[in-house]
Amino acid sequence: MANKLITEMGLPKPISNLFAARNILTAKDALSLTEFELMELLDVELSQITSAISRITEVTCPPYQTAQSLMEERVGSEHLATGLSGLDKCLCGGIPFGVLTELVGPAGIGKTQFCLKLALLAALPVSYGGLSGRVIYIDTEAKFSSKRMIEIGIKSFPEIFHLDGMAEEMAGRILVLRPASLSEFTESLQQIQLSVLQHQVKLLIVDSVASLVSGEYEKDAPKQNSLGWHISFLKSLAEFSRIPIVVTNQVRSQSSGDAVYSFQDTGGLELHLVAALGIHWAHAVTIRLVLEASSGQRYIKVAKSPISPPIAFPFIVTSSGISLLSDDGTEVEGAEINAIHCQ
């Protein structure tokens, strides 16, 4: 919420305009200054500053909640069903609204296939289990394929996509952006926020952030840390707009100097691949799904979730997208849940 725009906080227009004129655009900008510093910058009385800060604080700070209300909220919260029955059951309905969900795995494992199916599901009419909304698909690796998406739709939902004009209507609800650099992605985020709020956007997919910083964060720690702003922005956007945000992440070779954290404990296993983007990103996501291949079989693992045990499902990629071979899954014990295999 620190990145929430001051223009959206219901301040009196003269005060809001003064903030904008002094380039104080977000709650974080305003709350980083003392009241006396703001008096000097805006040239207004203390009572006006106090009133404005009180309003900004009220809007920005989350309200207190009881444990009971949080439990009721979780039980009644909305989800985007993935169409994978076993996975949806584990996640209590599917991809949750209001948080970040991450898909991690090596190239070619099926992350983009998963994202294409989710985009279709969000665009489908409610009567067919969808969200009847628009989707913003940020395609940083140029892997988005309209042809493949329509193929998935025809095979998965033939009763809908064989209707005259329905394929075009579904495709028209999915807005694709292709930023060529991290700076372009950063510049587009404010416009994305406005689109989410104004155009009935029900799902945001970023496929992937890792490609925008590939080769940078390993060599230059400050550049990796600069992703902190993007993490905060995406988390705030998910929470404020109450939509699911799905981000794909690449893998990289584990170096001998890599730190291992409690939820990444290897238990003595010799890991060769780890998720990219670092520990700050790992802590920011609420759900982490690992897609991997072991002994010729692909698996999707619920590696991090506040509501699901560590569990793995074998899957294949077909003309209709990802399909589970079993809805029962296998509970994974110990450090194996955090291992990422590619063989």
C-alpha cells in the first residue's frame, strides 16, 4: 500500500495538487517526510498537513483484524480454478485472489502452457467457470502464442470455442504487453495499475521478471535489490485490487556461496538448480509451484503454501494444456520439496 497514489486517497483537490506539484506522488513519498518538512515544501498550515497525513495513513495502513475474521476471510476468499482437480483441491479452490503465486521451473517444462490456460480461464464467462474479465499478460520472453492459446481453448472448451465469434471474443479480452527491458517494465506498472482498476481486469500474469534481469543480479547485488520496489508494487496491487497475480520464475545453477534459508533447507541433498530472483522474491510470494522433470516424468509440486501440505502431481502437456496424470498426488517429505530437477 506504500505505493498507492496520493491522487486516489480522497484528499481535497488543492492539497492533492500541491503534493503533485512537489513530486510527492505516493503514500511512501509523503510519509517519508516530517510534518514540518511538508509544511515548508507545500507552504500550507500545520492543520492542513496534519489532516492530509491522517487521511493518507488511514488509507495506507491495513486495519486491525481478529484471528476469527481472518479465518472466515480465508474460507470465503475467491480463487481462480486451474482446471486441475487435484491441485485445486490442495489450494482450497485454485489460485488465490489478493496474493502473488509463482511458477518456478526450467525452460520448456510447461510454465507458459500453464499461464495460457489460466488466461483463458479468467476470460471465460462465469457460467463456464471463468471470471468474465480481462487479463493483462506481460510477455517478457516473447513466448505468448495466440495460436496455441486458441488451440488450448478449442480442446479444453469445445462447447464455447466452436460458437461463432467466441474465439475472437476470448482472445480480445487478453491484453499482451512486451516490455523489452526492466526499465520499460517499471514504467508500464503504473499504467497497468490503472488498467486493473478501470477495465475489469481479473488476472495479471508476468512471464517472467527473471528474464528482464538475467545476467544482472548474479553479478551486481544492488541491481538484484532494485527488484524490491517491483515486489512491493505487485504485492500491493494484488492486495488492493483483489485479483490473482501469477509470476513465472526461471532457475539457475546453485553456486557454492549461495545462502540456504529455513524453507529452502536441502537436508544434505546435492541440488543443482535453484529458483532465480533471490530470497527477497521467494519470501514475497504466497504460493510457489515448482514444475520439474525427474526420470523422464514431469511433476508440479506445491513447494510453498500456507494452506497445503508439500505435495507433487505428475503431469503431461497435451493439446489442451497441462493435464494431471493423477488427482491424488504424492506428499513429499523433507528437503525434496525444494529440490528442482531437470532430467
